[in-house]
Amino acid sequence: MPSIANADTGVPIIFVTLPAMVIALVPIVIIEAYVMARHLKLSFKRILKAAIWGNILSTIAGIPIAWGILVAIEIFTGGDLNSPIRKFLAVTLQAPWPIPYESYLYWMISAAKLVLLVPFFFVSWWIENKVEKRILKDVQRAQLNIAVRNANLASYGLLAMIVLILLIAAKP
């Protein structure tokens, strides 16, 4: 009913993060392919194909799935939070869909993105590892696992630095 409609629904961070991650896909693929090629001592061209497919799948499927799981967790743990410590918890526990504290959104959006990089990292590592094992069948699994992890640490570390810069630059 329009007379009781409320705009306090929060900010679904997936709509903020996914477009940026799609844009960042090309540099991320290049960084990860470079790191993996160096670790595995294989040609960049050979690794590039695996990195492309792994990252496309983890970006298009993995990140939304991880976000959905986090939203479900938030639904069961969420609530209105008013103290400073509770606002911090809102950014962590409610990172997928922060409650709209209008006067704090300038920093909460970037902080929520930073928090979400952690579960997104683990989902990406897992999915990319599965995809790249199928493409690079002759590479020892333990070495590939380490290479994919290191590649994701490099790319997610870069993403975290960008988000931290945005967080520091956020103005009230």
C-alpha cells in the first residue's frame, strides 16, 4: 500500500560491486594469469585461457551465489543498530545489504565492499581452482591450488587497496 511504503530497505551491495568487478575482469585476468604463469613456470598464453574461464565463472556465478548466502545469513542476524559498535557490525554482518543509515552511507558502502572481498576471495579461489584444474589437467593439483590462491591474493589485494583508497577519500 503506497501510504505505508517505506524507503528504508537498505543498499544491496551486489548492484554496486558486481558491475565494478565485471569492469575489473580484464586487468584481474591479466594479473592472475601472470602470477600463475610465474608460479607454475608455464607460458602466459597457456595460463591465460584458464584464468579467463575461471574468472568469468567466479564473477558471473560465484560472487552472486556468495552474496545470496550472505544475505540469507544477514536476514537471520540483522536488526536496527544504533551505537558505533553496532554500526561497525552493520558493515560486517550486513555487508551484503546494509541498513540505510543515510548519514553514514558515505563510508559504509566502501567498508561493506571491503568486508565482502573476504568471502568473494574464497569463493573465487574455490571456483577458479575447479575450472582451472579441468583446463590444466597435466599440472599437479597442489601446485595449481597454490598458484590460484596466490593469483587471487594478488588480484583481491589490489581490489582491497582500491576500496581502501575510496574509503579514505569518502567525505560526509
